Amino acid sequence: MEFVRHLLVFLHLLGMAMLIGTLMLQLKVGKDAPVNKGWLHGAGVQLVTGLALMLLAPLTNQDYNHMKLGIKLLVLVVIGVLAVLYVTKDKAPKWFSPTLGGLVVLNVGLAVFWA
């Protein structure tokens, strides 16, 4: 069971890397470019693996801070909703990339610094 937990943590970190990579890509193509679908993929991987880790917690004797995870889930849902709203548009508003980038960095900061 420990291997499964480590695999899920690995995939969760890859989802975070996808979001950071998508941010870098979005910033490189410019503010008038369409929204990259990587936002959706990264948020989806983060959501699925995060929920799987939470559901697996009783089997692996892990004790998670539910307040922290609830806030992280809320931030991730905002990222996902914004991505869904703007992925079909021809171009994203100027505030889109900095806002989603800030939310991703906030989520990483919550994960690392909130014990």
C-alpha cells in the first residue's frame, strides 16, 4: 500500500509541474494567445491524485490536516473553473496568466509551508 501512496504523491507532483510548465508556456506565447489546455490537464491530475491520497489515508495510517487540504482544494477548483471558462475563448484576458500563476504558487506554498 505504501508503494501506491508514493506513486500517487509522484503523480500529484507531476500535476503541479504541469501547472507550472503551462504557466511558463502561457507567459511565453503572450497575453493575446489562447489558453493552453495544460491548465485543465494539470488541474485534473492534481484533483484526482489529491482525492485518491485523501481516500487512501486511513489505509496507510496517514493523518492529514483537513483544513489545509480543503483550502488547497478550493484554490485548485478556482484554477480549474477559470481554465474551463477561458479555454474555449480565442484569447485570454490580460489578468489570466498572472492570476492562475499566483494561485498555483499559493497552492505549492500551502503544501510546503503549512505543516
